Amino acid sequence: MGKPQPQQQKQRASVLIIDDGLDHVRSLALLFETMGHRVEYAINGTTAVGIATRFRPDIIFLDLLLPDGHGAKVCAALRSCAELGTARIFGITASGRMTDLQKALDAGCDDVLRKPVSADTFERLIEGGMCRKTLRDLLFKEREPGGK
């Protein structure tokens, strides 16, 4: 009989949080670090691109309403960086305005999440196990009374 193989650990993802709310950044960073992921953050759009090109994240969570401009502009700048070609970018917003969501999608966001977003949804996105339809179904379920 062969030697038992140790269980393969999940590969750690690198996660960039771009948000001007320090409490929100700290909460998400703690959540992602607890899940075993590497985390960096930027508190405005001006520094976000430089941090992203240095850190080269697998996934980026981008607040769409930043004090120095709309997150769509930041997303477009991130998408123009060759170093970030495989990064997945998810806009996050409390705004219900369709124009904000559409701007983000047009700029290159993979999708837009409406706050609040559950820890389970974040983990599934980081693991890469969600296509857009699956994500939409889960988010609508979370908004229903009695949903997670």
C-alpha cells in the first residue's frame, strides 16, 4: 500500500480591497486573512493602480463611490495594466442607481455586488467558483426574506 497523501490545502489567493471606508477595509481584510488569503488595500483610486501592479492580485473588490472619482475610472485604469490581465474585478456599492452599475460593467468589472455582501459570497468569488448567473442567483436569494 502506498503512503497516504496529505490533504491538499486550498491555494491562497491574493485579494486587493479598494475602499475609502477604513472600518470596511479592516473588516474585509480580517475576514480574508482569516480565510487564509493574502490581502492588500488602497483607500483611494489614486494609489490603487500602483498598489495593484506591485501586488498583482487574483481578485479585486472595488468600491464604486470613491472620494477621488467613480470606481469605473479606477477599473478602466486597472484593466489597462498588462500585469493585471487575469485579475477578476468586482465593483461593490450601496448605490441602487443603474447608471453606477452600468458604468462599472462598461469599464471592465466582472460584476457588481450590492452591499451588504455575505462572507460566503466573498469566499465563493475568491475561490472562483461562481459564474455570473450563479452569482446573480445567490445575491437575489440573500435579498429575499429568510435568505442567508
